[in-house]
Amino acid sequence: MSRQYPLSPLFGCLLLATLPGIVPAVETATDQSRKFVSPESIEGVINVDSEGLIGMIMQHDDLVLVDSRIISDRNEGYIEGSISLPDTDTNCASLAKLAPSLARPLLFYCNGIRCGRSARAAVIARDCKYRNIYWFRNGMEEWQEKEYPLVQ
């Protein structure tokens, strides 16, 4: 004779809670990243658009253009002359290797307003006491929308 065990009421509630339309299941990282929007501005950091970025490249021979995206994103294409330094690797020591002078201009970009990597990197640079920090908030989204060239 086999024994039958009733379903635990708690298990039944948990099962129902995961059905679509009743209670949302656990959010994925992708869902969370879609909700993130970069701040409009960052204190101590100057915002630039794509034309401003081009102007910076043309006017500042010593500009360090930092691609704050992860390598898999960079492999899809990047702005010519940029240096890969993902936000997760950005700290005072890594920045000092790229820009030993705190007066050297740094310009950060990532995928766009829903990315956040360049915003984090710019804040780190500010906290490391760099004085000429620029941020291309709309990043690759705007660059590609304007059909500017990418290095593949």
C-alpha cells in the first residue's frame, strides 16, 4: 500500500505565485538593466553628445577616450582611438596608468543611457581627483544612430 502525502499549503501558494499573470517571478539581470537609466548629469563631470565627443578628439591631443563596456560589447564595435577599461576594472590605479596627470582629460562612454558603466567609471575618476572628466551619456546608442564609424 502506498502512502499519499497532501501538498503542503505553502508549496501550493508558491506554485501559484510563479504562474504568469498572478505574481511576477524572480526578475532577471536583463529585466533589471532595462529599468536602469543613467542620471541626467554627474556632479563634477561634463556631459557631451556625439558632436562634442568628435570636437574633443579634434581639440585635445592628450584626450583619453575610455570605453567602459565589457569586452563582449566592445567586440561588436567601438569608437576609434578608445581604450577598453570596463567599469569593473576602473579604479585609481588603472586610471593612473592611462592618465598619470590628474589634469589630463578623460572621456567615458558605454552603450547608452540604460547601460550605466560609463557613469560609474566617471564617478570613480572624479573620486580619484581627476579634474577634466567628460561623459558621453548617450554612448554607442547615439553614435550608431548617427551612423558614425566603428572599428570592428
